[in-house]
Amino acid sequence: MSLNAYKRYRQRMVILLVICGMGWAAIAIQLFRIQILDRYRLKNKITQQFVNKKPIKAMRGNFYDRNGRQLTQNVMHYSFAVNPNKVENPQQLSSLLAQLTAKTKREILKKISDKGKSFIYVARNIPKQDCEILLNFQDDGLIKEPNIRRYYPYGEIAAPLIGLVGTDNKGKTGEEYYLDHELAGQDGWMVVGADGLGKARMRGDFPREEPTNGKDIFLSIELDMQIILEQELKNAIAKHEANGAMGILLDPNSGEILAIASLPSFNPNRLDQLPDNSLVLSPVSSAFEPGSTFKIVSATAALEKAIIQPDEKIYCENGSYKLTSTVTVTDWKPFKFLSFREIIQESSNIGVIKVISRLEPMDLYMAARAYGFGERTGVNYQGESDGLLKNISEWSGVTQSEVSIGYEVSVTGLQLALAYGAIANGGYLMEPVLVRYIRDQEDRFLKVDNVDVVRKVASSQSIETLTGMLEDVVSQGTGHAANIPLLRVAGKSGTAKKLVNGQYVSRYIASFVSFFPSDDPAYVLAVIVDNPRRGGYTGGMVAAPVCQNVFSRIYNLDQDNIILEPVPESP
């Protein structure tokens, strides 16, 4: 080898060694970056690709009636999707899917053969019992998505009270919304790994946190009584072609609400058919002018101040009384002389106004306040109205007369029921009880609504006298249609014109509030019917018969007889 050739060889070797050295240095630097500098970032990236945290859904708590009858259920459903690029057996898969949907096998086969898509829903919200075969079918292209749906086995019964949950399984209305923080529970989670092909793999050593299921709610309502009340209200709406009706049945001695209804109702199982006007619980959320059912306030104020004796006669102006130059008060029929007892019995507006004129306005105002009007009852429910009882400083020259007969004041059905409950139990206004217990995950029962007295509304003597007057209303007065043979019932009718655009029109709120049996009251019932258009419009003609029917059915109710079976869910 010549000297020149040797030099060229050495130069090439040096260049080669330099290049190799630089290459090894680059590899070393890259390894240092990967193993040291970027270790945690790359580790997290790999973990994200092959290890995921998957939620474990908590089971929502359920509602029960006072006797433990279940009013809601959590039902497992599945939705099915496909990845057409991974489907292994399209013929068999399309046959199974066709059995769960309204589509034909051919239509589904065409859909799952669309290779241009990687995710296509083919069936949604199928009850678990209806898709067991498909759940056991193995195909890499079939995607199974479990989800829990809320189901209401009694449909429309107590729907405005219980409310509903949305597709996200969160409460949207009613007690489902108001008590969502108790019902929802806390989701858990588990770590799921994936193999090299992307398939999920679970290992026992992966971390996991179990969910905390929601708490169960035991309401104060009694299901059979709730059904009876709703059936009778529905019959009244149909009979009188009314816009709607509401009712409240409660125990006057404890304040427990045994049934509370608002019609028209809705089916919470059909989220696609929800009318906006039926989602509220009217006895709690809607206020109205009560008319003559409010006369218990006037009677109580008069008796407490001893401005009149029950048998004292008042001239009732033969049915027409000019209150001012622009305001004339009328009675439903002409009366001449009536005793105070008969004024309440016959519901004479003129008689009540003339008696109350002997009082100071503050006396009437304080009597109304004592019964709880103008303030919320504190019931465990969203959106309660406090009604309207204007401050005494806002009263005009005719306000005292108007309020004494149930105008210029608005109340809720629940307020009315509790006020009559105070008469029934001897004079004590009770706090309403709607939620009796909450059951936690350890099966411990936690009392929620205690039996509490708000205040004494009047003396025992006044209450006893007023009870006798209300018994006369039913036995021989405007509430005769609520009478039950051989049993004592007390109550008061109300018929109030509706206020539309600031004017009173010939549309009515017909109401009747009663308690039974009046010698040892166990139940108070308030019935309010909105705008009856056929077969009468007064509280005595429209609402009193509903009270009679409800009381009669409850009195004869066999506690072992379930009058409405829960309806199993259907797809």
C-alpha cells in the first residue's frame, strides 16, 4: 500500500469513527432524555393509553311510602353500538339486533357494514332482561354500554310530589330534585388496563374505590290513600269539566301528609311526553283566593274577641249589601236574620262582613297570621309559595271586609289544610311532615321531619265552638254533600271568582275543607277544583262530594288490599 493510499484510509477511518461516536453520543443523549428527563411524562402518556380510570356508578336511593311500599326503582338498561371496522360476524349480529329494534335485519346489516364510520348506535336503553342473549354475544365490533334508568312503577300516582330524574340520572323536579343530595350517592372508580390490541383488561392489583349508594327516602304518604284521592279528584274533573284539581289529606294530630295530589299529573316514565303545566305540586306551589273557606279566620277572631255570641242574630240585608258607593256585596241567596252560627252554616258574606266590622283590622290580621297564612309552612319541598296576606299598613277601606270573606288574600292548599288541622286537633298549628325517615347505607333510619307545634291559634273554648259550627255546615248547611251517615264530619265550603287580568270573571275556584270524624279527628282533607264548568260550580256542589267519597273509601279501606298493583317496566 502506497503512502498516499494509507493516508486516505486513515482519514476515512477517523471520519467513520467520528460519525459512529457522534451516533452513539446521540443515542446516549436520547436514552438519558427518555429515562431521566422525560421519564414521568412518557410514563403518564403510556398509562393514559393503556390504563384508564373508569367510573363505577352509585345506585340512586329510592322512595317509599309510610308503610315501606317502593315508589321508585333503578333498572339496568343497555345501549348497543358497533364499530363496523371490527365486526366479525355481521349476519348473526344483525339478526340479534333486529330482535331488539323496529328495524329489519337487512336495515341493520347495511348500517353496521358502513366502513366509513367507527361508532354507530344501533339500539338504546334496552332493559337488561330483554337483551341477555346480546350481552353474552362476543364480537369485537359490538360495544355494550350499561346505564341505570329510573322507573316509577305507579306511573302518574304522586308524580308531581316525587318528581323525576333526567337522562343524566339527576333529579329535575319534585322531591327527586329537592332531595337529590341525599338520593344521588357518590360514584366510585376502578382502573382498567388495555392489552396491545386495545382490549380492556382488569387486574386485581389495580386500584379501585367502591361507590357509596344513595340514601332511601320514606315519605309520610300512604299509597292507598294517595290513589283514592287522585281517583276521586280525577272523577270530579271529568264530571264537572274542570281545568284541574288538587287535594291534601293529612293527620291533624301530627301534621303528617298522608296524600297530596295535583291534577292533571304526568307519567315520569315518558320524558318525551311531559306537559309543562303539570310538573308542579299545586297544593304547595300555587296560591289562590280561597273565598269562604277563609271564614274560619273571621269566626275565630270574632269568638276570641267575644264580640258576638253564636246565637246572636244579624240582619243580612236580604242578600244585597252596599259596602261603599262602588262595592256591593251579595249572598248566594237572600237571607234576612241569621244567627252567627247560621251565618257560618249558610256561608253568608254579608253576615260575616257585618260581624267583622265590630273588630279592629289588626284583630283579623293577627288571626290570619295565627293560622299560618302569609308565610311558608316549611314543608320539605321545593318552590313553596307563602301566599299573600298584605301588611296591615297596605289595607284599604274595604280590605278588612274583603279579607273576612276570603278575597284580597291568597293561600295554598297546604296552608288551608293545616289551618283546619289546627281546629281539628284542639287549636294547635302543626308543622307539616312530608319526609318521615331517611335510610342510610348502613340501614340506619334517620328521622327528618319531627312532629312540631308552631303555635296555639286560639283558646280551646273558641275552637270547640267553631268545631260545632263547622259540623252544622255539613249536617244542615252548604256542605251537606260531604255528610256521611252515622259519622260526624265538620267542614266549610268555598266558592271564589277567579281574577283574570285584574278583573273578576265568571270562573270559579270551588273548595271544601273538612275533618273526620269531628268528635275524634283522624283526617283533614282539603279539595280545590279549578274552573268547574258543568254540574255546578260552588264548593258545596263540586268539592264537598269529593270529600265525602274520599272519607267513605278511607273509612272502609282494607289495609291488606292493595288497590293498584305496580306496573312492571316494559321496553
